[in-house]
Amino acid sequence: MGRITGSWLSGPSADPGDPAIGEFPGEQLGLPKEGAGSLPGMARRIAALFLDWMISLGLSAAIEGGMPNSSLTLLIWFVIGVGAVALFGFTPGQYFLRLRVIRIDAPVTVGFVRALARQVLLVFVVPALFTDADGRGMHDRATGTAVVRAR
């Protein structure tokens, strides 16, 4: 008699010919392996987020007269994230690191509603830390978006 727990504890069988697993991140999304439109690494996306936060921190300090307010910094970061992604497809930090946010279901702009939902999820940070096989965070999966190389 076989072990009952063996079927679910051992996980799915790893078939090397399985077409559901892509050869590179983004292949299942129809994105290229390298160059413009390909998925960047986590370090580049974190650096863009850091730049956006530093810009928000600087604006908060300028508004408060020297000492930044953490709530105001978060609000500025939130507004910049929603507005810039909805209007241009990238935040200032993403622009400097040559990244942009795209919709993976259609070749149109991200739009206000998706940008708002994406930024709301990013406020909680945790969704961005959990990524899928393509390296997309839960916030991108939930909104049908992806951060890709712009050039």
C-alpha cells in the first residue's frame, strides 16, 4: 500500500518538457528575453522604488520646512505613483532606471483605476515581496500589469 501523503507532500512532478514553465521570465506573458519589454531583475525595481521614496522624502521636507513628515512622505509617494503611472506609464524612479509599467492583457496605457489599485497594494509592501515564476509581484498580478525595461 502506497503512502497517502506522498501525493500531496511531494508536490507536483517536475517534467522537463512541461510547456507551462517558460525558459526565461516573461516568456509565458509574451515578453522578450532581453532588451526593451523584458522583465528586469528585483534589484532594479527596488532601486526605482528607493528613488521614488527619496523624491517624496525631499518634497515632504521642503513642504514641512526641513524635517520630513512620514505621513506626508507616504501621501506624496502615493500620489506620485498613481499620477505618474496613470499618465506616463512610469514613476520618476522608474524613468531614471529605464523601467515602465505596462498592461499585459492589452497594448494600452495602464489607466487610473489600475494605477490606483497597484499603488494601494504597494502601500502594504508585502504583495511586492511575493513574486511568481516571472518575478512579478502580487500587486502586478492582481492588476494585470508588469514592470518591464523601457529601452
